[in-house]
Amino acid sequence: MENVPAERSLRKVPAAYDSKIEGNVIFTRLDAAMNWMRKNSLWPMPMGLACCAIELMAAASARFDIARFGAEVMRFSPRQSDVMIVAGTVTYKMALAVKRIYEQMPEPKWVIAMGACASTGGMYRSYAVLQGIDQLLPVDVYVSGCPPRPEALLEGLIKLQEKISGEHSLREQRPQLMEKIESFA
Ligand code: SF4
């Protein structure tokens, strides 16, 4: 440890200023840092159910390169995913399987409804089709189109990243835990 003269150690030296480490220190909130890490490393659960899934695959290809937004690690295991991209027509037969897979994803987690079918049932006003996955899951971002182009999905992803940046990670996602912590304070 550096020997600091006694008279200098009594002076108040502002942190990250007038010091050897100036320029290498960032001050932030814990929530902001966690949200920044989360939004730039989203692992999608590609819930491809119909034609929109082709555009989802295209978004991951070299031409559109979803890796530019840190979301290239598609996982077919819900335990390792944090954003479900519902791409395609959700039939009633499939709907409960989609919900079960969503429930297996760990918190925090998000949902993108990709395309008209996943958002509203699309052109299928039919007894066999769920009229929007938001009837079962909390959707964060809707992407319009039949099918949406890969760029539209990427824009949806950017919107989700903006939403995640503003989240209060603990208070909003674990309100009961926060209440417990505050009751000890
Ligand atoms: S929105 Fe269009 S392209 Fe997408 S699943 Fe429905 S019918 Fe197919």
C-alpha cells in the first residue's frame, strides 16, 4: 500500500478525480447495471408454431444477424431462456404446451408476440385458434405483420431492450421478496 503523508490523508480527495484511476471508474446503480447486462444477453426461446418461424430463423441468419443485439443464443430448453418469441398461429391444441414451456422459464422473463397470428389470431377467426397469446401469457412486445420481416423482429427486440433498461429489477420482479426485505429494515 502506498505511504500517504498524514496531512494529505486528512484532505478529502474526491473519488475518481485527481487520482491515478481517473477515467476508469463508472458509478451506476445496481439495478441499472443488471438491466444493462440482461438486455444485452437475452437468450430467446424460439416458439416457432407456423410460417412466422421462417422469418425468425432468417433473423438469426448471417444476413440479419440477431447476434448484433446479443440475442443469438437460441435455446430450445426453457430453463436456459429468458425471452419467449411466439412466432406463428397458436392453436388451442398447442396453447397449453406454450404456457407450460413459459412457466418453466426462470424469472425474469419476457415475451415477444411475433406476427398477426401470435398477437391476435390473425386471419384465423376459428374455433381452433387462440385469438392472441396474450390471453395466456403477459406479452411485452407485439410485432405486426403477416409475416413480419426479420428487421421488424429486430426492432421489437430493441423495444424490449428499452423496456428492460427501465425495469426496477428486484422491486418489480420480486415484489414479495422486496416487502420481506423492507420489513427487516
Ligand atoms: S401471421 Fe401470417 S405468416 Fe405469421 S403465422 Fe400467421 S399466417 Fe403465418
